[in-house]
Amino acid sequence: MSAPLDLLVHATSALVDGVFRPATISVRDGVIVDVEPLHDGTGEWIDAAEIVTLDADTVLVPGLVDSHVHVNEPGRTEWEGFASATRAAASGGVTTIVDMPLNSIPATVDVDALDTKQDVARPQSFVDVGFWGGAIPASLGSLAPLHDRGVFGFKAFLAPSGVDEFPHLDSAGLDEALAEVAALGSVLIVHAEDPDELARHEKHGGRDYRAFEASRPDSVETVAIDRVIAGVRRTGARAHILHLSSAAALPALAAARADGLPITVETCPHYLCLTAEEIPDGATQFKCCPPIRDSANRDALWQGLTDGVIDIIVSDHSPSTRELKFAHDGDFGVAWGGIAGLQVGLTAVWAEAHRRGISLESVVEWMSRGPADFLGLPAKGRIAVGADADLSVFVPTWASTVDATRLEHKNAVSAFDGAGVLGRVDDVWLRGRRIDIDGLPSGALLERPAS
């Protein structure tokens, strides 16, 4: 007789191989050991520590994977921290996050900084956490130690990052970074905005959102992305375009991919769900870089997803304190630029997708299996034999309104505050164990799998 199961879940609708179907999921030692047709309650009795039968109005989906989260701890822990960020993640159905190398102090640009960050994260994390390294001018030529320690790749800015400890790369630095990650077999993830284009369109701040948007036009992204594409052609490096805002870049990206260049692309819930036309003057909770653009651009980003030019949807969760976010009475030139949306990504994106007739299957795949595959984590983001039992119960028809004061984020500031969303995350399991955000953290620290 085999050992008892840890968990047995009976679901009338589970997302398996990209399709919702009735299934019974068996879990032992944190791993899915069987995915069978839904049991009818008769036949051989199965011994399991926890047996769950889901209601007919719920679906079972894999835990989401968010490869773009700014946790900001240590150093700016008043903005966010591993405890609050991972509680928010779990509450939104996200069971794996990868932390950006900034805006923590120190930035994750060397092994000592990684050690510091991991020591802080280890006892606090309610979900699994991985880490990106940073490619800044001072770290070029010395990326190998971080790669050897299992970071998932290296982030670079092509324009000022907004924090002094993470300077951007110029054109020569970009080529050097691409060549180095190519030699390592790693990936360069790029904040693609061009500093010369930014200088050309510079404004002097103020409360006018459309003036702020005009200060970062499409060309700021398209010129920078063209530089990345050219660098990939020269070096053969693998590159990833972060937080694509401008749909004007899609034709060049599609052509590069058609040529076989190893370039992947992400976009974010705020670009897919919000529009410039709806943002009031002075509403700096909506400020991010690159900016939220108009409704026609939003439509084109959705088309980019359905066409396969954009690969994944991740949060770019970049919170700050209320004081920084609303600095100088809503001056877009001064306020911190970042959207806090880790907890609400699934429900916001699903609401907009449903309005457009796009399936929940597609949304979940873009937010689970897609990011897991991008990170090289075959045990994450899917309900399959051999995968980690990271599971979430989702009620897809539940309509509600976001109240930022009720989110697990450390600061009650979000561009999604007051937005109508669709769906509700109920129970969440991490490697077969139910996550209790009021209990003890049980997340693990992840490393990039050996190639």
C-alpha cells in the first residue's frame, strides 16, 4: 500500500494542459503525483491528510508566478517587505515571486547583497521567492558569481532608474552586459527607455497627466527596444523586455522574433486595464515609467498578447510610501513612479479579459505557466504530475471593487483602488500546504535550475 497522500482535491473544473476539465488531484510530499478524471466518491477509499471537494462555482488553477516584484527589503522596508509582499501575493493567488535587484539597499549587484537579502527573506516569506541580479556599470565583468549563486538573470536600465544605487547602462554598457550574459547562458532583462528621447521630450512636472504621458512618448520605448534588438543580433544573448507599455514597439519585436532572436516580452495589469483618458490630473497613484497610455494602445497590447508577441503578464509591483507617491500635491514630475498591484493582478486582468471575450484559460496561462517557463521552472505554474502542488481556488464570477485599505500591501496606495474587478481567490496551497497568511511563513528561497 502506498503512503497516505498529503492532499486530495476534487474539482469539477481544473486547469490541466491549458483546458478546464473535471479532475482529482493527488499530492504527496508537496508534489502532484496524479491527475485523474474526477472521482465520483465511490470505489477504493483513499487515505489523505486533507481531502477537499470544491464547489461547482469555483475553478482550480495553478499558483501564479510573478517574475517582476520590487520587495524593497532591506533598506526601504517602509515601502514594502517580504512579509507584506508575500502575504499580498498569496492573497492574489500568486505562489512564486522573483524579487527585483532594486529598490532595496543594498541593490542585488553582488553576492554579499544577495546574502543580505536572502537572510531577510528566508524567515518571512509566505510564498516561494527567487532573485534577479543587477547589471550596473560597476558590476559588468563580475556577473558570474551571482549567476553561480542561482539568480535568474540580470536586470539593466537604459535610462536613470530613479535610485542612485542602481545607475543605468549606456550603449557600450548594454553591449557589454549582453555579451557577458550570453557567455554565462543567462538572460538580460531590460527596462527599455532611451535617455536621449527622454531629454528631447522633457517637461517640468505639474499635475497634468497628459503632459506627463507626453514626456515619455512611444519613441522613448521604441528607440530603446531597437537598441536591445540590435544588441541581441550582435551578441546572440537572450534578452527580455520588461513592462512593455507602448504597442508601437510590437512590429519590431514581432520581426525580431520571426528572425529567431531570443527575445521575450512582458506587459503588466496596469497597461492592460487602465487608460490615460481615465486618469485625473494630480492622481499620481497612476504614475509609472513607462506610462499608462491611451485606450487604443491598450487594445493593441491585448492584440499583442493574443498574437503571441507578448509572452507573459506580471505585476511590476513597485510600491512606495503615501508621502512619496503623492509628493508635492500630485506633481507627476516629483512623485514616485510605480504601481502597487501584486494582490489584484489576476482579478483586474480577468475583468478586462472577460469584457473582451478572452478566456480565463488564456489569462491564467499568461500569468502562471508562461512566467514559469520564462524563468526555467518546469515544476511551477501548472497542474501536472511531477509539478509542485501550488494550487489556488478561484471564483471567476465574483464581482467586487478594490479597496486599497484592505489589501495586504504595506501602504494603502494603488492605481487599482476603486476599480471593478472580477473573481475571488479563496484557498491557496504552496507545495501541498495551505497558506495561512495569519500563521507561520512556509515559503522557500528558489534558485535558477542548473542548465
